[in-house]
Amino acid sequence: MTQTRLFQLDPYNPDQRAIAIAAATLRAGQLVAFPTETVYGLGANALDASAIQRIFEAKRRPTSDPIIAHLASKAQLPEVAINIPQLAWTLIEQFWPGPLTLVLKRHPRVPAILSANLDTIAVRSPHHPIALALLQAAGLPIGAPSANLFAHPSPTTAQHVLQDLSGRVEVVLDGGPTAIGVESTVLDLTQSPPVVLRPGGVPFETLHQHLPEVTLNPRYLSLDDSTNISSSPGMLTKHYSPQAKVWLFTGPLRQVLAHMQATAKRLTGEGQKVGLLLPDEEQNYFSHLPAQLVQLGSETDLSQIAANLFAGLRELDSQGVEAILVRDFGREGLGLAIWDRLYRAAEGQVIAVSGFPI
Ligand code: TXA
Ligand code: MG
């Protein structure tokens, strides 16, 4: 156990004293959790193998799951990657700082443990003033996975970080809730054509506008379980799981809502404690049931749903529910990243409701 120091920072004007303490902590080979625009990260010096080892231990994460290196700017890129294609620079001009992670060839000076022994490295520059201030003050690339215990929902507040990692990280920088709420899009530029390995904060359609040949990892293209192969390191289906069992419904909306309502009735009738993650517009369908309702925001604005998703899973867990019922939000825009996180929270068990009335 280490003592965890918590600093509350104004994201628009981060206290330079706290940033200096956090940067010194990183340089000393210790761990700092910090906000990014997507989720909180658990950071260590990306060039220090034993510091990176500590990340895996603190998170209880298998060392087969590679970690993203965070950079202050594109100027740092040649320090961690080699054979950088022109396409990388073009995408960086468009999307950095921001939620786009690029997989490139790893520079030999970067310890292999960061990348789970792959000869590649995932890099991004986060669009968050606290993360950027920390990166600049540390003067190092920072290796940082999401700051949760392995397989828990990712943290979107400093409180979530402390729930999982208090006593396991030296410094936590609290910059309030993160804006995007789902992790970065991971784009592999070592394959041709480039492949999206994980949908995230930059929608596939947006990437496609800049890169018409981009493809999507086949696991996202259909509901068919045969495509559910772990084709990217660290892309296990069991991920983001709350304690409760997640029931993920998909299909025509009216039938889905009827099916969710019937399932909630049945489970509560059997004495189960049930929670529902719902857009604001659907609260009324369920308010008569003896169930916990969590509001995700308006279904007309997927950025609200994404921002509230992980916090909603954690909220229902903390209320001790045994079952969480939720529907998908399509596959367009941020819907695809939302679908991916829900699919994995449900451990790949999807209830595909048909068009027939029940
Ligand atoms: O938004 C984010 O990306 C957040 C914030 C903290 O930056 N970070 C994050 O890290 O989500 P993590 O470790 O939870 O997920 C990183 C994923 C890995 O699970 C893996 O799928 C992929 O990025 N990845 C990392 N390095 C890779 C590599 N060399 N090749 C292929 N995929 C890689
Ligand atoms: Mg993660």
C-alpha cells in the first residue's frame, strides 16, 4: 500500500505546484492518475520498464495487454516510433490533440513491456489541459491505460479512480468528470489498409472521410459470435464489467422496450434487485417498477449517453443491483463505441429482440 495524494485542479487553470509534484512523481518511477478528454489514465514513465511494470500490478492487468503512450505533442513522436508514414502526420494534423490513438512501429528505446512485447506502439496526444500540463512538466512520454482495476468500468471521475486504486497510486489529479466518457479510437497504421481496432471518441465515419480505405475490425460489423475473435491484443470480450449481470437488448425500439419491461418485471418478481440504464426519454416506461433507474441523457445526443455510460454502470453497482438492463444506441457515430462497451460489459451476451410482438 502506498499513500495516495489527491489534488483538486481547475482544468482550465491547473495549479502548477500540483502539476510539478505529479511530474516529479512520474520522473521518480511512480504512478499518477490524471484526467484526459476520454477517461482517466493511470500514468507512468513510458521509457521506464519497472515503472510500467507497476501499472500492470496496480491495475491487476495481464502483461499481454499493451499500453498507450501519451505525448505532449507530435514533436515527441520520433522519440517513441520509427518508420512513421506520411499518413500518420496527416491524421495527426487533423485529430491531435484528441481521442485518436495510432499504432505505429515501436522505437527500440521504448521498453517492450509497454507494448506487451509487440514491435508496435500505440500513441496519442490527449486533448485535456491537465494531461497536457503534466506531459509538458514531466518532459516524458507517459504510458497510461484507463485508471480502473482490470475489467472494471473505465473511470470518468477521480472518485471512480479512488474506488479502484486508492492505496495503489501515488498521486491522483482530480479535474472533474471527463467530457467524452469512452476511450480513444485505436487505429492501426501498421496494417494496410489501416484498421480500427477499437471504436472510440473519433467516430468511424469521421475517420472514413479523411481515409476512405480505412476498415473496421470485423468483430464490430455483425452480431454473429463467430466474428467475436480477440484480434487485437487486450481486446477481450470480458471487459468493463460491473459486478451485476448486464442484459443488453437490441432490435426495433418498441419491441426492445416491451421486452426490457417484461424482463424487468420478471426479474423483480423473482426477487432480484434490478437496475436500468435509460435515456431521459424512456424513464416513464419503467418508473412504475420497483427498480433503480439511472438517466444517461437524451437519446438524441449520443455524446451525453457516452459521457454518462461508465458512471451509470458504476452507480448501479454501488446500489447493489444484480441485473442491469440496457439497450443499444445503434452503430452510427459514437453509437459504435457505446455498443462496443455495452457488448463487452454484457460479456458478449446480446438479447436480439425480433420484430414480432411478445
Ligand atoms: O482514451 C484512451 O485511450 C484511454 C486514455 C487514458 O488515454 N486509455 C485507454 O487505455 O483506454 P487502455 O489501456 O485501457 O486501452 C488501450 C488499448 C489496449 O487494450 C489495446 O487494445 C490497444 O489500446 N493497444 C495498445 N497498444 C497497442 C498496440 N501496440 N497494438 C495494438 N493495440 C494496442
Ligand atoms: Mg481500459
